[in-house]
Amino acid sequence: MKFAFPQLLAMLWALPPAAFLIFLGVKRRRQALRAFAESGLLERFIPAEGRATPWLRGAVLLAAMFFLVLAAARPLFGVHYVPVRRSGVDVIIALDTSASMDAADVRPSRLERAKQEIVELLGRMRGDRVGLVVFAGEAYVQCPLTLDYGAVRLVLEAVQTDASPVPGTALAEAIRVAAGCFDPKEKRYKALVLITDGEDHEGNVVEVAREAEEQGVRIFAIGMGTPGGAPVPDKDAEGRLEGYKKDASGAVVMSHLDEAALVRLTEAGHGRFVRGAAGATDRDAIYRDIAGMEEREVRGGYVAQYRDRFHYALAAALLLLAWEAFLGARRGRRAAAWI
């Protein structure tokens, strides 16, 4: 059992003070009546059952208060399952986890900024299934298509630049793996969002993008980094900065945003390219394009819903209040004071 408004249960703390006040009131009235008449005369006017009535009325009133608080908190129990049906598209997010994504030409780093972009994208999703692919020299499915955005966020938090054991940046492989996550029977409702600095070590990415587009996949890209570039950090096994990577000649390796390559890729995939550091307005263009795609009804299993049972507690409270009123009326015919 759970409650819709559990914070209202704090009102139950008012019951002990109320019980004390009822006890005090009954005791004082009894003392006043005993001062008015002798014990033998008092018993002739008020039988033993009449003397017990005030205590019973107090107990009934406290019980009614208890059930009123329960009714206000709205107890929920008894689960029934409702099928989840939403309209949306399938979106695979392919995140670059190559070493160059540790570069800090966008703060705090390209990878951390990319994660922020993904969280913002998830916050705008309404009924779309989302999956996550990470790639460097190879690509891997980290989270299959799901309606559970919380699960995607949980997986995303653990992603680091060592997510792929193979160094390098294989954009074409990322597109192939991401395209394989979609239903091959469908030629619509598919969107791939690449978040990368655009550096590619394969060279046939445009051809692979065209193949994916023929399968109904629209390809969007968010470019992380700047054309001016930044040195690639060299980190130890625990993620501490040891220096910067160097080539065979000893020069520091610089990583640049390859904007031209990403533009060609998205043109082949009938999508759009924006810079990750350009601002919310440019990113909104991608969100609008995805939201404007043709949607389909997506079944996401079942969700458990609890039944609202507040009326049982409310009925119990009303019955107790009616009983308390009846006890008061009945006792009123026997005595003029509540003792």
C-alpha cells in the first residue's frame, strides 16, 4: 500500500494531544460533578453505563480523526496493469568516446558537454523510443531502444572515453551498428543522432550514411569541439591527467572539430548538423526536425497503477462520527452534563 499524499500523514501526530485533551476534559467534568453531588446520589442519577459514555465518545472521535487523516492522504492499494501506448519515433544516440573527446575546447570537456546535450534531448522526448551506442575504434550498443529514459540516463552516467577498448574514431562503424538497432522492416520513424568531433579514421562514412538513409534512417550530428581545436589529454588508468598525447615526432596531438565532414555526412543522411557549443537555438533545430518526423504508435509494455481507496477510510470516519453523535444524543436524555 502507498499514499498519494504521504506528507499529510504527519497530521496523525495531532492525535496524542487530542487524546490528552479529551482525557483532561472528561476528568475535570467528573470532578466538578462529584463536587456538586454525593457519590450515592450521583449513581442514582447517572447509571454506570452513562458514566462510561464520555470515554467511549472520546475514543470514537479519535478513531474518526484517524480515518479522516487516512482519507486525506489517499491510500492506494490493489494494482492493475495498463498497456503503455505512445506515438513517437525511434532515436538512436551514437556518442563518440574516443580519446579526443577528453579535449577541453568546450567546457568541461567534449564528452561531458556531449552528455549534457543527451540529457537535454531526453528531456524533450515525448513518447519516442531511445537507444544509446558508444563508439571509438569500434561501436557497441550500450542501451537498446526503450521508453525508459531513466535507464538511458543511468547508462550514460557511466560512459567514459575508455568505453571502447579499440582506439581511434570509426564513424562508419557507429552508423552501421546504430542502423542495426532499428526494425529492418520499417522504412520510416528512424533517427540517428551522432555526437562527435567528426574525426574519422575509416574514410567511407558518407557511403555508409547513404546506405543507412536508404533504410529510412535520418542522420543528425552535433559537433563537439571547435575548429581551432585543443590538445588531447593523456590520462592514467584512474583518469588523472598525466600530460598530452604526442605523435611520433614528439609534437602535441591537436584535435579539431571536422565540421565539413559532418556536414557532408548529414547531407547524405537527409538530416542536419549543428555545433554543440553554438547555443540552444541551433540545437532546437534538431529537436524540431525529430519531432516533425512521421510518428507511429509505440507499445512499451505495461505500467502498474494503484487503485484509489480513500473512500473506505472516509466511509469509516463518517460512520464513527455518526456513532459519536448518536452516543451524545442518547446520553443527553440521561444527564445534563458530559462527565
